Amino acid sequence: QVQLVESGGGLVQAGGSLRVACAASGRALASSTVAWFRRPLGKEREFVAAINWNAGRTSYGNSVKGRFTISRDNTRNTVILQMNSLEPEDTAIYYCAAAMTRVGLFTSEKDYDYWGQGTQVTVSS
């Protein structure tokens, strides 16, 4: 079993930055793929970014390319999403997810085995 806990959400003005983190416990994230998804109010959950732990390869959703950066901290078993140039449209609950038995930069929710509870990110205009 893997437990994922998100932290770092909050309120920021448009154009600002936030960093959210996903800490894993119960199992090391080596050989996994970890992703961030988000769910805006009243909308479906959408892919934001993913990282392959071993290779360090990354993938981003079109709406966040060039603004968000996903990275990993091996010593803390944590994945970080650095969000810059935030826009009101980025307002959502942000979830991290882990695929422990597959290798690939998956963009579909169905490919992930474990999910965190989410953290709210609100961007004011």
C-alpha cells in the first residue's frame, strides 16, 4: 500500500507562484510514475503533469506547458509541482497519483493505482 499526502495549496494572485508537494509513505516511489491531476469546480478531473521516477522523464498537459514544472526529491520520497504564472483558470483541487506497476507517462486517471486526498489551489484575478 502507498499513502499519498498533498500539501502546499493555497490562495495566490494571478501571475504568482505556488509549490505543491506529494509525499509518499508505505513504499518507495522508485520505478513508479507519479502524476498531478486537477479538478476545477464543476468540471472533470484533468491531467496536469507526470514524472517517471527512475528516468526523470516528464510530461505536461497543454494548458500548463512552460508554466509548471514537476520534479522529484529522492531523499524525501516526494514529488513537487512548481506552478508559475498562475491564472484564475488554474483554480482547482490538485491531486497526486502514483502508478506503481507500470512504466510510462500516463495521462489517464485509469492508469494510476493510488491517489491522494487533494489540495485546493485558488488563483484570484
